[in-house]
Amino acid sequence: MFKNGTDNRRAFLKKSLAIGGAAGTTMLASGAGADTPDPLITEIQDWNRYLGEGVDSRPYGMPSPFEGDVVRRDVAWLTADAKASVNFTPLHKLEGIITPNGLCFERHHGGIAQISPEDHRIMINGLVDNPLVFTMEDLKRFPRHSEFYFLECAANTGMEWRGAQLNGCQFTHGMVHNVMYTGVKLKDLLAEAGVKPSGKWVLPEGADASHMTRSIPMEKALEDCMVAFAMNGEALRAEQGYPVRLVVPGWEGNMWVKWLRRLEVGDQPWHHREETSKYTDLLGDGRSRRFTWTMDVKSVITSPSPQAPINHGRGRTVITGLAWSGFGKIDRVDVSIDGGRNWHTARLDGPSLSKSLHRFYHEFDWDGSELFLQSRAIDEQRHVQKTKNALRKIRGENSIYHNNAIQTWHVKPDGLVENVEIS
Ligand code: MTE
Ligand code: CO
């Protein structure tokens, strides 16, 4: 039987060589076409010879060991303490628009709270007719909804304001993730409590050691906020706020309070503790931009990129990346290979959902010369991503937050890629 299989493979090899030859393509994988046969095709391999592990070997599945480098990474010097820190989504290794749960970047100010769902309570108090306390069981008796949303930290790409800094889209753009949340609508919970006419703001509070709080205007709370207990079909991960977090679609990540334990209704915004509320943008003239909640239109080429160089040489090459906007859907993405002189309309692929990541591709024939790759996203409200210099003219260089500028990757003739800035 094995011999037959080998014979079949030999026949297949001959046939595919013939087809490849006829088409005159240069696309064949290395080795095919050479006189020496490829043992990976002609010889029986171990995985083809021996039985594999059984269904009882991994009750909760993990990625293939060959994908061991596809992990969240942090930058040690960015923050003083790992408990008040951030790590980054490996965007350069992902496909489609969904971020796997184990790869969602984490940002917490007081470490990961471990809370048993039986011990968790959510309180609604303040300017409401009936102050309420919910258990997780109570919460799940309200109508449930599922929606895909991106979450982007306001500090994403913050290190790049002053110049090209970090060598990899994981580090420059990896404070974003995109999952399907399941939960209940905040407006349903607020209706249950009965918001008084004077109630104009909602204060969500976290149960973690950072006691994170935020002020959210009532219109947003009623528009599309969710109290979510699941991501991508399973319970939230502890890192993402298990057992329950607030989802604030399209708005900066710090408002998406994790380990949510209380929602207070008030008539004005609260004053927040400095270390969790400094998300204001300092402008060039010293004034600051406060309450910049919506995440602007943005995109980045994820491959090729510094951590995903071109290994295959010249010829057929795929450029891919992600685009998103807190204002809705992405309408169009343009890609340039010459630093913004010429633009090509990229191919959007996969679901196009409001306030969710979009996947784009641009296929081209690389002639082996150096490239300056850029992408420029346009959302359905006609917001257009700007160059770094255009953004600096508006916002100055003192800001850390809300950098949605066009990113440039320099591809060298050897296929290696570097983070650069061009004027
Ligand atoms: N909620 C609590 N309770 N504590 C926190 O430290 N960090 C905020 C927000 N919610 C935080 C929190 C910040 S700054 C961001 S960007 C997002 O959570 C990150 O969400 P993630 O860890 O799921 O990526
Ligand atoms: Co943040």
C-alpha cells in the first residue's frame, strides 16, 4: 500500500512537472524541476508511517508547535512594571479579520484579576429609579447579541509620532484586536434600572486592582455599548476581563472597562484618577485635545513587514494588511509600492462590518527592486488616512495618543523590511 502511495506520488510529480513545464511558469516550488528528486515527495515521511496522538491527548486544542513564534510580545523598556503594561497582537502572522483569543493584545493597569463568576456582581446605581445588582446568571437572562468589533488602545502607534521607532507591525500597530463579542445590550440593563431624566453619563468601574473608571455619555451607552461575557464563542479570557467587560464600539480601548462590576449613572462626567485617565492629546501649541473617543480611520500592511520579510525572491508577491475605523465600515484601501507616488486600489476580502477590522490584499509582480510600501484607508464617512507629516501639522509632535498616520515599510532587494519614514 505504501509502495503504491509512493508510486502515485512519483506519477503526480511527473505530471505536475509536465504541466509546470508546459505553462513555462517560474512559480514552481524550489527543487521541482531539478534532476534530483525531492525526498519530501518521493520518500515516505514519519508522519505518514506512524499513528499520531489520539483524541484524548489535548482536551483544549493548541496551535501546531510549528507556529510557536506566533505569540503576543511585549517591549520591556516601554513600561516599568509588567503588571501595568501592554503586550502586542502578532498582526504579521494573522489572516482574515478575527483575532484568536490567545493572541489578543493585553493592556492592564493593575494586572489580571482572577474572578470566579459565582462571586461576581454587577451593580447599577446613581441616577436610576431602581438600583440593581446582577449575578452572571441574571445577566444571561437578558436578550443576547453577538457582534464583531475592533478594540484599539489610544496609545497604539504612539511611539511612532516622532519618527520610525519599532521594527514590526506587531509593535507599531499591535494594540488592536478584533473578536466577536456575545453579551447583552447596555441599554437593556439601563432600561431595567430606569434612568432618571437627569442621568446623562455612565461610569463603568472595574473590579481589578486598578479600579478603572471611565465617563461615557448616555447617548453612546444607549447606542451600541454591550456588556459582554463571551469572545469568539467562548467565555472571555481572564486577560480580557473575565467574567464580564464593557464593549464600547469604535471608541478608544481604555473605555472598554474589564472585570466590570459597577455602572453608575450621573449628570456629568467624573474626574478620574490621573494614571488611568491621561488619554488626552497634547497639541503642538500646548493646548490639549480632550474627549477624543472615536478611533480614526487607519490601516497597516501586515505582510511584507519587518517581521514578515519577502523570502521567495522576485515574481508573484502578495501584499496584505488590515484597515479599520471607529466611524463605521471601510470603503476603500489604496496601496502604494513607491512611497505614495502611485496608488492601487486594494482588494477588500472577507466580511465588511461596521467598527470591525477589514482585510485587504494587493497582488503584484515584484521585480526585486527596493519598495516603499504604504496603505491608505478611507471609511464610509469619507475620512481619509493622512501621512505622518500632514497629521503632525494638525496635531504637533507632543502627542502619544491617536496616531492613525500612514505607515511606510522599506523593502530592500534582499527582501528584508524596515520601518522608515519618508517625507
Ligand atoms: N479595564 C480595567 N478594569 N483595567 C484596565 O487596566 N485597561 C484599559 C481597558 N480596560 C483596563 C481596562 C485599556 S487602556 C485598554 S487599551 C483595554 O482595556 C485593553 O483591552 P484588552 O486587554 O482586552 O486588549
Ligand atoms: Co489602552
